[in-house]
Amino acid sequence: MFSIFKKEIRSFFSNATGYIVIGIFLFLTSLFLWVIPGEYNIIDAGYANVDGLFYLAPWLFLFLCPAITMRLFAEEKQTGTWELLVTKPLSKFQIVLGKFFAGWLLVCIALLPTILDYFTVSQLAEPIGNVDSGAFWGSFIGLIFLAAVYVAIGTFCSSLSQNQIISFIIAVVLSFFFYYGFDLLASIVNSSQFIQAFESLGIHSHYNSMSRGVIDSRDVLYFIVLSASFLTATIWKIKK
């Protein structure tokens, strides 16, 4: 499994595409937080917080995670190296986990520089350091769990086609549905019981719960189960 993990990390950074994908994510994040006027702009907010990052990141992740994961299986099939890979003494479980953890680490690497925004805001605050650290780190952990789900979805979508663009589009649509689709379904029903049930099925409500700085075991379990479900589906697909 570790050999697959290393191979994917090395492959991602072996060409300019990997750096461009991460660079675009960081550029857009900085642009909205520090340059473009609006509700996400830290300077315009008038008080020390990085809430804009946690509103923006889930939407930017909709494109970042599929861009990272679209090649995981699709490229293997496209270049003909898949047949070689399955002849190695590795189980399908190890192959899928190796690729998943590589994709998840790459998203976390892209996310790490955003911690500088927290320290910058902390220095700008009056007095210095007057920032809600609990809410920031709770939200940051929520983003890491959110990345795990998006990467698991992207890994599954990459196994569906040998065309990377198709894998990317399917991953974006499926990630959007699980993030916000259940909220849209909840908005068209009248029963409060059904509204709560629909919302609890979606990623959005669980992510919002963690964004308040409270790490609830139910939210953590939701992210783990959803990620495991897509990874199981991926294993089933490549076995088939």
C-alpha cells in the first residue's frame, strides 16, 4: 500500500499540473479573503476572524478534490498500466487505500498554507491574538474530514471511466449533491421531520456543526462512514 501511496505523491509533483492545481486553489482563496471586496473579505469584515475561509473552502474543494483524484484510476486505464498494477502482490483494498490516502494528503498539503491566514489575522487583531482559536481549529478539522469525503468520492468516480475529464465532472456533480443536494431536497418538503432527516443525510449540516468549533462524535462518524462507503464501492468496482 505504501508503494502505491509514494507513487501517487511522486507522480502528482512530477509535472507542473500538480503545482498549478494547488496554486489556483491558494490564489483564489487569497483573492476572496484579502482582495475582492465582499462578505468573505477579512479586511471588510472589521473584526478578527477567518470565517470566510470556511465558507469558501467547501465550494473550492468541489473542484480541487476532483482535479486531484480524477487521474488516480483513469490514468492507469488510459495509459495501460492498470494491468501491470493488478499483477503486483497487492490486494484491491491496498491499491484503493494507497491512492485514497495519497489524494487526501495532497488536499491537506494544499490546505496547510491557509493556516498563515489565521496567524496573519491574529497579528492584526486588537489586542494581538484576540481570535477565536477554538472555532478556527474546529473548522479546520472539519475541512480535513470534508476533504476525506470528497477524495473518497473522487476516487470512486475515477474508477468509473478511463477518461479523466468525465471522472472530474462526475466527481464534481456527486460531491455537490452530497454537500448541498440534500439541503435542496429539504427545502421542497413541508414536514419538519423530513427536513431534519434530509439535512442530516447531507455533508453540509455536519460540516456546519464542526465549523462552530464543536467536534461531535456523530459528525466524525458520519464523515468516516460516508468515506468508507465510497471506498468500498471503489473496491467493488475495480474487482468487477
